[in-house]
Amino acid sequence: MTADTSKTAGTQSESEESSQPEARPGPARRWAAIWTAALTLLPLALLGAAFWIGRLVRPGGDDWCFLPVVRDEGASGMIAKFFFHDNGRVANALLVVAYASFGVAGQRWFALVSGVVMLGILWLLTASALKRAGLTGPRGLALLVAAMMAAVFFLATSNTYKTFYWPASSVSHTVAPVLACAAVIPLLRARTRRGRDFAVGIAFVAGAFIGTLSEETAVVAFVVLAAALLISCWALPGAGRTHARIWCAFAFAGVAVGSAILYMSPGARSRRERFGADSASTFGPESLTTALRAFEHILGVIFTTWQYLGAVAVGVLLGLLVRGGEQGTGGPDGSLRRRPLRAVLVGFLAFLVSGYLCTVIAYPAFGASVMYAPRIWGDFLLLFVMLLVSVGGLLGRALRARRWGIRAATAAAAGVVCALACVGLAVPLLQLGQQMEVRAQRWDRQDRSLRTQAARGAQVLPYTPVSVSAMGEPFGNHGKKLWPGQCVAQYYHLKKITYSTRLP
């Protein structure tokens, strides 16, 4: 190598190092790690409070009907109830059995167990994606991103009780999309042929499970997989593109098989008959137009929920703090780097399409109330949260070329937004916790009275509705709504319950 060539190479190396955060002195990196760890405590503390409040959950709505079936008939009875009578969701029945087998205790600790599992999945997914892209960052960065995503996904809603705490709803619309994301982790971590084959097998099995768990999550999976195939055309090299397409094909096939089993089940057919939701009525011009107006209202609510800015802010931090990836082919600095905006636009298009389709298939059962039922939006809201993090990440990466002072100020501002989002989520959560505590005390009081009198041989007893967050209770709407009164009577081994306005 000549002296001029060496000098040129040295100049290029110095130029590259000066533009990369790896060149920052050791103390700066240590401070970044400390700052990241400190900031992570905010969403973790918020989630910890949310999980602890979950101990105040008591049965309500559909769970009144699930508990006696699981108690008296076991898992087979619950599966038969769903498959042959209710909705055909076999996987959903399995998850119901998982918590209902423990009775009221399963209700009380559902939020803690499901919340920790979902946080763990999002953490492992984030860490695996960064590793796959050849990116590294301060220790705890992946946990910060996952915790912030989980916080806004669980809590940035007008009815957190139904979206997160109510088990019957959460397993279908909150847990389901996170479980779908878990299927991606083996693909991201696969390094050998055996690992890739394992990932493909998991994709098919997970797809079939999702297909029999939630129709809405299955719809989102179909749309996202189609978008992934489109993005792979320019974002991945030959070998990577082939592996990704094989994985997507098997995942798609799994979801299709599961959805077919659900759709053709006697329970799903019975549900369609109850709501008059045949193909002609669900996908007719009038239904599609009405569902579109409903989805526009949903988007208005989502886009004006300012706490979602926390997802953008944590994405900015991610983009600013990660290092490496310059040699990657699929990461932010590889092929995808040349067209990041196109990938984001495809992602948002997938969100809009899947969200609208979810509204279409939910409208026959919910009617106009679908606009005010955030518990059934979760299937596509997780995709929205992830897209916001991605947008923030692109903004952060774009700012890496700026001076250190600008980067530091941006990181500080993003940290403040994360903190404000956590505070904005904490205030309504604490208010909900107080309401849940009142309901738990009243519910426990009535539960003891009903059990005591039933043990003495009573067959007909008075029941006072004890609700929270518009949860379904017997004799709702001032005694006019009877459901699920018969389920409550069955739970307490009674023939009948009657309406009462006074707690025992």
C-alpha cells in the first residue's frame, strides 16, 4: 500500500469514526447506559403498578359463564362449549381454561401473568431484531423499548379494564397479537439450517393457533405477512429473501388452516346466525361503508391519544443510541436503509387495511358500538405502536449525523416525552385502581353472602349488580338486562337469582 493510499484510507477511517457514536469516549457510553437504565425504570414502574392492581379483578361479563363450565366439566367441556356453541375459537378456549381452572384466583393474577409474559415476548423480540440487524446499544435499551411499547399498548386506551384486565377480552385482542409476534423470534434468531427449519415449523403451528384464537388477529396476520413479502423484494438479499418468503408462506398457511377450522366450526356458524353475519351482509356495500365510517372514528380516537407519542420518543432514543449495523444487509443500514420511508409507508398501509378489515368483521356483532369498544382494537393497535417506534427510530438515525450537542438535546427531549407519557398513563390507571378496589370489596362481600346462603340450601337469592368500567353484570341497565344472570346462578349452584339494589 502506498503512502497516499494509506493516508486516504486513514482519512476515510477517521471520517467514518467521527460520524459514528462508537467513537464517543468510554465515559459517555457509560453515562448513556446509566441514563437508559434510569429511564427504563419509569415504564417498568408503571407496568409494575398495573400488574399489582390486577389483583383487584373479579369475575364479570363472559367469565361468569366460563367459570362454572371449567369447574364442572373441565377443559373438554370448555373446548366443546366454544367449538360447538359459542364461536369456534378452540385456542381461545384453551387460554380460558388456563386461567379459569384457578377460579377467582385466576382472575386476580391474570394481569400479572399475562403482562409479564407479553412484556417478555416484546423484550425478546426487540433484542432479537437488534441482534439480527447487527445493532448494539447501551445495556437495557431493548428492555426500555419493550417496556414503553407494552405500557402504551396496555394502557393508552379509554377502557383499560376491558382491554387489559378483563381476561375474556384480553386473551382475544391483547394477548393474541403479542403471541403472533412471538412466532417471529425463532426466525430472527435462526443461524443454521436446522434453526430456520424450526422457525418455519413454529410459524405454521403458531399461525394455526392464532387462526383459532382470534379472527381479528388472524386478519392482521394475513395483511402483515403480505406486506412482509412485498418489502422483502427490496429489503433483503437473495438468500435472506428466500428464507423470509418460505417463513411467510408457512405462517400464512398456518393462519389459513386455523381460520378455516374456526370458520367451519358449528360454534362459528351459530354465532353468525345469531348476529345475521353471513358473507352477503358482512361484505355488502352498505356494511362496508358503515364500517368505514366507524373505522374513521376509531382512527380519530387513536391519532388524538397523545400518550402514543411515548412510542415515537422511545424509537428516537433507539435510533440515537444504537451502534453498528453498517455491514448488515437487512438492518437499518443495509438494503432497507436505502428505502426506509417506503417500508414505513407499506407498514402504515398494512395497519390501515387490517384495521378496517377488523372493523368490518366485528361490526355485525358490535354494531355502532364498535366505535366505542377499544377492547377489540388491540389486534391492530400493537402494529400501530410498533410502527410509531419504527418512525421514531428512523428520526433518531437521521439525527445521528448531527453534532453531539443536538443529539444530546434530542435524546433529553425524547426522554422527557417518555416520562410525560408514563405520567399521562399513570393518572387514569390509579383512578381505575381505586374503582376496582371498591368493586372488589363489594364483590367479595356479596360472594361470601351468596356462598353462605347457598351452603344452607337456598335456591333463589337476591343479587346486586357490582360493575366497573361498564362491565357486563346481571340486571344491568337498572335491572332490565338479565344476562349473565343464569351463569351467576350456576356458579353459586342456585336455581335463580333475583334483582336487588342493596348489597347484603
